Amino acid sequence: MHVSNTLIMAVVAAMLGLNIAIGYMAFSEPPDYSVNIAPNTQQVYQGDSGAYSVDLSSLRGYSSQIRLRVTQAPEGVDAYFENNVTQLASSQNTSLKMSFKVAKDAPAGLNDIIIEANGGGLVHKITGKINIVGTGRVVVNIVNFWFYPTNLTIRKGTEVLWINKDPTGHTATANDRTWDSKLLQQNQEYVFKFDKVGAYQYYCVPHPQMIAQVKVVD
Ligand SMILES: [Cu+2]
């Protein structure tokens, strides 16, 4: 009697264990890794350089060699890894440094930089942002009823030149009216020099849905 009770309990325990194991196999996710870029957004002057840290973490026992490459960089930005391969073992974190150089004539504005990680065929993409700060004279094109770049950051003392590429007349007019291009016909230009730090919202008088911003930094 005593023996058979023990036997029943053992069988029940084994079945319960098997159930848990099956449940675990059905619901647990496969080994993977995560990729992060830090700092996600960087502000860099034209002609300057910088670096991102690309951080990799093993998830759920993932273990493989990982290869990184830059798949998209803004115009005038040279982004590169001195060492783009790393071995990621279970429960580990590692980082690779991605450096970049911004050409003096790289267009100012906020743009994406995209990195692809390939760990044994398991591919992840990660997007960082780079805000290129204008330092000399920056051009804003008015095209198809919009300002490009829309959110522009410049260094104090920088001139911004607006040029209207549309056959329709447009203006670039500060919300507080401290500066105003007046109506620009096709290919006409307007220049304003920003000497004070701040954020300046502006719009087009005939088309008030055309809104943009110039941010001035030290
Ligand atoms: Cu307009």
C-alpha cells in the first residue's frame, strides 16, 4: 500500500513536470539579441565628427558572431566601424563604436542613420538620428508648398537663405514678424542672419499651413 502510494505520487509528479516542460517549450521565445544605439540623437556641427555606441545584448541564451554595417547615412556624412564584428555569448553585453565625419557642406537638418546587425542570419535594424547644425550659410528650399529642411538647427551668427523653387509666390515670415521675406516669386531669395539663441517659428503668409522652425544654438 505504502509503495503504490509513492508510485502514484511519482507518476503524478512526472506528468506534471512533463506538462510544465511542454508549456515552457510552447510559450518561450527563441534565443535572440537586442541592438541599441546611444545616444540615439546627436547634434553635430557641419565639418565636425562624433561617435555612437552600438550596444548588443544576448537574450535567452543567444550566442553567435554579429556583424554590423551602416546601410544608410545622410548626405555628406561618412559613418564607419573600425571593428564591425563581435562575438556575443549567452547572457553577455558588448558594444562597438561607430564613428562619423560630417562634411563642411553636408546639408543641415535632422536625418536618420541606419545600422544593420546580422547574427548568423538573424538580422536587426536600428535607426539613430543626427542633427547637422548649420554653421556658414544654410539654404532652405521652398518646394511644393513646403520648407526644406523643416526643422533646422544653426549656430548663432549663421545666415539662412530661403529660395523659392515653386512657380507660386511664397514668404518666409517669423510668427512674431521680427523678420519677413515678403512675397518671393520663383527663384527669388531672402537672407536673414540669426544672432540670438532661440527657437523661431515661421510660416508662409499666403499659405499658413506651411510652417517650419529655425533653432539657434551657441
Ligand atoms: Cu506659400
